[in-house]
Amino acid sequence: MDNSTILAISLFFHLLSTVVWIGGLLILTVLVWPETRRALENTPTLYTLLTRLRQRFAPLSGLSLALLIVTGLTQMSLDPHYEGILQINNTWSMVLLLKHVVIGGMALAGLAMQYAVAPALERASLLVERGKGDPREWARLRQREIWLTRLNLLLGVLVLAFSAWLGAL
């Protein structure tokens, strides 16, 4: 396979993964969560639904992240501006470094969500559903989840901006 075919396949999967990850964050943050909360208020169904949405989105976002890393590395290595690891000798390299720093921030926010907030929120949801938990604790954890998701979305938009800038160079 020649480089242009590899690049085209890589770009396709990179864009598809971006749509799933950033698009999913946008849809959840702007549409699903606010309307679900309005419709179900503080019923046990709300807790169950939000837990199920979180469980459905986590594997998709994880797969998207893995694909973004592999396809991004492929595209970077095929780009004529790329001069090597930590060789920051041009605008393209500087923008790419900034993009990678923001991606690192997204990864950290995602790890905090997946390994700290989500498990605690799921435990709190189960307890509240069974009438044994503290709804205020659930609300506090839920706010942390919302904050991390919004942060991830904002960082994702920055990644898109850096990607556009790289494409223009």
C-alpha cells in the first residue's frame, strides 16, 4: 500500500473517531443530560438512565481514543513537516505540541472520570435508587461528572482548532 492510501484510511478512521468522541460529548452535554434531568427530575429512573448512558458511552470513547492515537501517529509520521520526536523547529511542530498537550489534558480528565468519579457515582446511584443513599452526595458527584465532561468537550474543541490550524499550514 502506498502512503496516500494509508493516509486516506488513517484520516477516515481519525475523523470517524473524532465524530464519535467529540460528537458524543457534545450530544450528552448539550442535549441528553439537561433534557433527561428535566423530564425525570430526581427519580430512581434518572439515576438508572444516567448510569446506563455512562456505561454505553465509555467503551465508545475508549475505542475512539485508541483509534485517534494510532491514526494520529500514522498521520504525523507521514507529514512532511514532521522532523522527529521533540524536534520543534517550525510552526507546525509547535502547534502539534500544543495539540498533544491538550490531548493529554483530555486523557487525564477522562481517567479521572472513569476511575474516580464514575465508580463513586454508580455506587451513589445504587444507594439512592434503593433509598439508602444521600441524594446530595449523588448531586455532588454528578456535578463533578458534568464539570469533567464539559472540560473534556472544551479541550476537544481546542484539539479540533489545533487540527484545523495544522491543516492550514
